[in-house]
Amino acid sequence: MTDDGAPLMTAAQMQAHEAACFEAGVIGSAEAMARAGDGVVAAVFTRWPKLRASPGRAVVLCGPGNNGGDGFVVARLLRAAGWTVRVHAMGVDRLPGDAAAAQAAWSAQGEVAPLAAFDPTRAPDLIIDALFGIGLTRPITGEVAEVVARVNGVAGARIVAVDIGSGHCADSGRVLGTAIRAELTVTFHCRKPGHLLMAEPGEVVVCDIGLDAAEVSLHENAAPPYALLAKSGDRHKFDYGHALVMSGPPGRTGAARLAARGALRVGAGVVSVAARSDTVQELAAHLTAIMLRPYETARDLAAQLSEDPRITALCLGPAFGTDAAAADVLAAVLAQARPTVLDADALTLLAQEAAPEVNGACVLTPHAGEFARLFPDIAARLEAPPESGPAYSKVDAARAAAVRAGAVVLLKGRATVIADPGGACILQSGDDATAWLATAGAGDVLAGLICGLLARGMTPFAAAATGAWLHSAAARVVGPGLIAEDLPDAMGAVFRELASGA
């Protein structure tokens, strides 16, 4: 099992945790607001050192809640650092206690202009978005939406969000009406799911404001302990399992070969590819350490599986086909109730009527299109424009799908979500390096990695989470220009890096 990564808190969890810490005297609310303002300014100057050395013109946009209070603190600190600061605010008469005090402290030295008076033609160097933060539940419309459009249209200014870009749902990353696109976001205590799920997150920095740790149900995916993946000198190959990858027909064997190489590189002791007899020669021309297992029919394959209990995990789907014969093989594999990765064509078969049911030993690895075919009502809810927040999220969708399937679901994308039927869930975000995984065959390698980890004895949830992390780590090792064939061969470098940090 992977170690718990950094915690992720929903807006409601964060607000409740803050209130509990204030009530318990862990830190005072005014002190937390002061630390938040300090953290924002420090993050800005760390990200752009020239802004510390050469103060310019800043605009701070403040909203009617504590996020606005943070903005007033930032305005005072920027002015103290030599900046020319203009503040535009809304709802000043509705500010809660600490935020009202922060506004009063600013007003003792500077003006507060109406939000609607924000003029982008005055060319600020820095814009601080402290309008709504994580508490927004209604879509941004009307006059405020016009201001958001002006902010997004400013050329040359650094845009920094306090907690989250205003208009983004902190739980889902989805846009409520319209949203400010920040280059840098400074959030407090921990990241929120929306930071990982939004389409354009920019850089997100976490600022400690003095709160206690909290128990949460969602974490970022973490690097697995090397001890989980290492091998011992006193064990033999079958101690690390036998992974069996199902191949497609002649001319479509590449996907299975990629998956099999992934399973072998991740440490499965033995890896075989099962294929119809008319496909074996094509596979044999490409494979060496990976063995071949010919079969003729689904019944033949089922008999072979029944006779060989040393096969500890299977992978079915990459370029496998979706005809009746393929459906029969899928049914035969699922009848074994062994740990199985179901990807690509296997998911298409599952989406068809009268498809066999999966079991708790399975891992389903759909991309968005496959997810919509498997779970059309869940996908429709996820795609519907949100009318309020917290909006239905990719995390919600993956959890609902896992419960319905009775199996682990790994929902792919720039942010990948792994959920199991019991409610466990891990979220993994992408970056510029992992964007290169958008290439043919990369998903086949991921399926193979998960299969290899299942073969080694990991639980389906742990195998999915670990496989997803290793997949992304391999992409970072290879970097730009990555093709799927690079990923299995990058595993050695990934493992060495993990070992060096053990």
C-alpha cells in the first residue's frame, strides 16, 4: 500500500477545521489571517524575486468575507514593501470581525474603491484576487463577472489568487459562472481537491497558518515506499507472481506487448502473453523474456487458467477486440475471479448489454469516453454545468462508479482519481511532464504496471495507486518527446530514485 500523501480538504472540511482550531485556542483567527497575508506576499516574492527588488503597481480585489480580509492584509504588506497599491472591494459593510478589522487597518492608510471601478487600462504589475476563495457556492454573474473578464484580459500582470481563483469550486475545480485564471495560487493549511482538478491550476503553494493536522478521507497520491517494490535475494521468480496479458488478433499485438513489458519492468516474476495460435508468430518476433501461451477458444483458455494457479493476475483489453469471441474470453477471465486489470476494449465489452459482472479483485481503468459508456448517468452528472457549489466532482464520480461496479476504478485524465468500493480515494494531478503521456500506448503500459503489481500481491487499490504514481514518475524521467515504449525502460531509474530516498 502507498503511504498517505498530502491531505486534501473540501471547503466544508477546511472551514470546520479552522473553526475547531480557533475554538480550541490552537491559534487565534486574527493571527491566522495575518499569517495568511504574510504567506501570500512571501510566495509572490519567492516566485518572482524581481518583484521584491523592484516594487511596482498592485491591485488588490477584496470580497465580502474572510478571503477579502486576507486581501486587505496583503495590501498593507505590499504598501509597506514600497508598492503602489489600489484596493477595489465589494461588500465592505458585510465583512466579518477579523476581515473588518483588516479593512479598517488598510483604510487608515489607503482608499477602498468600488469593485466595479477596476480599470485594467491602468496597467498593474500585480493583481491579487481575494474576492471569494474556497467558500463560493453561487455562480459569478453580472457586474462581478464583468470584473473577472477584465482581470483575465489584463496583459503583462501577474495574477495571484488567495486560496483559489475566484469562481472555481474548491471541491471540484469546476467553474461557477466564470473564474479568474491565476498564475499563482496561495492556499492555506493544505491543498483542496479543486486545485488538482481544475483545468488550468497554475502553480499552487501551500502556506502554514498554524492549524493542527486533521483526519481527512482524501489524499494526494504519494510515492510508494521502496521496500514495497524491492526484491529479496532469498526468493525466486514465482514468489513475485505470474502476470498474464491477453493479446489482440494479428496486426494488433503492440498494445499487449507494451502492457507485458510494463508488468515485467515493475517486478512481476513471470510475464506471459496469451494469444490465439495465429498470433503467436507475430508476438514471438518481438518478445524475449516474456513467454507465450497459445489458446484457441475461450473454453481452452479457461481450462489453462484453471490448471495453472501460479497465474496471479491478468490484464485484458488493450487492442483486444470487441467481437463475440472477445466477449467469451472476457467472461472466461472474469469467471476465474483472479486479480484482473480491465482496460480499453474490455471496458467497451463491459458497457454492452448482458456483459458479465466484475468482481472486487478487478481494476477498471477508463478514460473519460470509456467512463461515459460504462456509467452514462454518472458521467452526465459530471458534465452538466454546475448551478451551485460544491459542484459534483471527478472524485464524486469515481467513488460512485466504484460502488456501482464493486471494483476499483481508476479514472484517467490530467488529474487521475483512484477509488474503491469502500470509499477509499486518492487523487493524482498532472504537470507539464506528464502531459507527454497523451500518446498512443501509454495507457497500455499503465494497465501492465498495475497488472504486474497485482501479480506481486498488492491489493487492487494499492496496485492502481502505485501503478499510477510510477507511470507519472516514468514520464518525468523521460521528459518531452516521450513515447509509450520509453515508459517500461524508465522504471529502473524510477526505482533507483525511490531507493536513494529510502
